[in-house]
Amino acid sequence: MEKGEVNSGFIFPSLPNTLSLVAGNGEGSNSLNAFDRALLNAGVGNLNLIRISSIVPPKVDVIPLPRIPMGSLVPIAYGYYTSDVKGETIAAAVSVALPRDKELCGLIMEYEGICSKREAENKVVEMAKEGFEMRGWEIDKIISISSEHTVEKVGCAFAGAVLWYK
Amino acid sequence: MEKGEVNSGFIFPSLPNTLSLVAGNGEGSNSLNAFDRALLNAGVGNLNLIRISSIVPPKVDVIPLPRIPMGSLVPIAYGYYTSDVKGETIAAAVSVALPRDKELCGLIMEYEGICSKREAENKVVEMAKEGFEMRGWEIDKIISISSEHTVEKVGCAFAGAVLWYK
Amino acid sequence: MEKGEVNSGFIFPSLPNTLSLVAGNGEGSNSLNAFDRALLNAGVGNLNLIRISSIVPPKVDVIPLPRIPMGSLVPIAYGYYTSDVKGETIAAAVSVALPRDKELCGLIMEYEGICSKREAENKVVEMAKEGFEMRGWEIDKIISISSEHTVEKVGCAFAGAVLWYK
């Protein structure tokens, strides 16, 4: 921590230092159970998701989803779409733009809608680029993930960027 | 903490270990004040609610709402419904399914709508059962709470599951 | 901490003790980028906002937005409005009512809509008064902030109340 900087450690001993992209889809008898199924499919169904808008702390490691104890309070940015229109194809995607300058933060963007996963992912990558242009920052790389679901009864597509600690 | 497990303590020294169900309803001159009134009626109106999706950590104690300092940042899963249709009956409910296997987590479900509290509570209990079926887990018990409100000007029905510490 | 009081320190070593009002507006090619631009304009675009409902802990200091490390997980109450109707004027406002009795908490209210910033701010001040009337508490003072935006392509108006630590 730089001298004179406000201490974030009052809330958290340190900022999250890992980032993991996850995605999933699923069916339920109603939209909340379908959302729950999509979360399970993505590997985050037994965690307490705390939705954030939508910044990656500097110098995170991008890793596969770590083993996180059930019920943990986990910061996550995500997109999801639920539909009860049989046969409809829905999708969700998140992208992460990581900066060339490692002192800067990354930016997470989310998108969801009645579209293919390819369309969702293209869209969300453009959004991350726009966010970096606004900041006047150079992108090191963009990573993304998406899911797609064709509805049977009630379906959900979900994609998220999990922040955690190692 | 098991060997090799990711340390959740970087965010919180320990997972929440209590669960309290609360419900309330009320009127205001607009939907946000009606929501505030319903929170006050439920006993959580002077807390900072952080909405979570929607897991009960293993081995929590189910207790009446403890005394929590005003302004605390409190993890909660909740449902609510506001309406400005005079005479309309609205309701909100949450249920919690607790597992037979005490190493597993519990699941919170929320429901809200233009219905009676009995209907909302029946619905949300079915949703919790469906969530446990998806996981292939056995239920020890399901608890639930609900509120109902008949709108005068602008009304709100609220129900929530508060996680906290003892 | 009073004897017998539940220890909030299991989540946070202490309650937030500063409050800062922020507001901004901006344009993007879509609503999420417009929201991001409004956050940047307000000075909180590189933080992880965790939305809370909507209490000011007792005895906070009202200060200008402190320097907070990028990516920090920051509790905030906020209102925002996005529109893609060219020429439409949109606004968002937050107000904070602070109590005469310094042992009590303050109350944050949010409002957003198709209106001027003056209208939004008037509205949100009335809402804060109503919240204190519900509690039977006396107001020491009300502070507020607002933003206004006339849409070109896709625009966003944003106002928020940041809780933090010093």
C-alpha cells in the first residue's frame, strides 16, 4: 500500500487476487430453479454470490475456479437470461479486459439475451474494448466465456467472473 | 478447514453461522418508502442489506433475529413485492431447506407476487425441494416465512433469510 | 461495543465511518458502457460497487470521496437511469438524512427517472423525510446530490452514497 493511500484492509485484509471465468446453463420448473441449475452447472451453485460492478483488481491471477467452501460470500460479476419460451435460444457472456499497465485494473463486461453464445461473446468483447477506450488505457488481452441454452420448459444461461483469494 | 481447501477467511474470518427468518409489510407514499417500511416491520430496516444468492453455510444455528448494530453490512436473501394498485393483495416468502448431511449447505428460495402468503409459502417450499432434488441431497427439514399486504396507496410485502454471526 | 451486543466485527473489523456523495453522467454505445461512463464521471468507475440498502452507520464523517484503491469492494447505495431515447433528459439523485441523536443511523434514499436533476433531488429529499417520520426520529440535516443527462445515443445519469473507512 502506498503511503497516504486509504486502507482498503478495513473491509478485506487484501483485495481479491484471483479471477476465474465460469459459465453454465440449465432447466427448472421456474426461473429461480433454472437459475440455480445454471449456477450448479457453472460450478458456483453452492456459493453465496455477491454481485459487483465490475472491476478486476490489479495483478490478479487468472485461474480455474478454485475450491471455495460451500456458503462462502463470493464477489462475482455476472450476466444471465431466463426464458419460458419453448425452443428459444438464450445466451449469456462475460468478458474481461486486462491492462498492459499492471498497476491498472481490469474491466468486466456482461451481456445476456435471446441470441447465440457466439453473438453474446462478440458483443461483450466489444463492450470491454469500449470501456478501455473510455479510460484511454491499452489492453493486454481480453478473455471471455459464454453459455447458451435452448429452452425446454424454463431455462437459464449464465456466465460470470469470480473474484477470490489465494 | 480441510487441508488443501481455499481459505475463505481472507474475506471473512469465518462463514456466517446463524440464520434468521424475517418478514414484514407496510405502506409508503412511493415504492422505496413502502419497502423501507416493510423492512422496519421485519426488524431489518436499520441495517445495510447485501443481497446474496442464496446458500446457507453448513451447520448454521437457526435463531431469532439477533441484535445487530445499526448500519451493519448484513448478508441476506430476500423476496419482496411492491404495488400501487389499491386493494390488491401481495405477498413474499422465503424458504430454507436444510440438509440431512451436516457437511452440506442449505438452500434459500424466494418468491413474491400478487397472491396470498399461503400461496407464496407453498410455492417457495416446492422450489426448495426442487433445489435439493437437483443436488441429489436429502432434506432434514424445510422452514419458511411469509408476509402479505393489501395495498392502500403503495404497499410492500417482504420476507428474508438473514445470515449473521454469533 | 455495548455489553451483550452482537459483534459486527466478524464481518468487518469496524463499521464504515465515512460517507461521500458522488454523481455523474455519460454516454456509451449501449446501456452498460453508458453506466460505466457515468461511474467514471462520478469518480467510482474503477471500484467494485456492492449495492446496499441504504443505511448510514451512526457517527460517520461526511467527506469528499477518498482515494480508494482500484478494484476495492465498496458498499454504496445508488440510483441510476439509462435511456436510448435521443433528446430525453434523465436524472438520478440520492439524499441522506442524518439524525439529531448521534446514536442513531442515517437513511439514504435514491430516485431516478425521466426528469430534471432538480425534480429528482426534490423527490429524494421528501423520501428521506418520510423515512425519518416513519421512525419517529428528528433530522439534524439532509444532504443530497444529483446528476442529469440529455441523451445523444445511449445515456446514463448516476448518483450514489459511498460508505468507506478512514
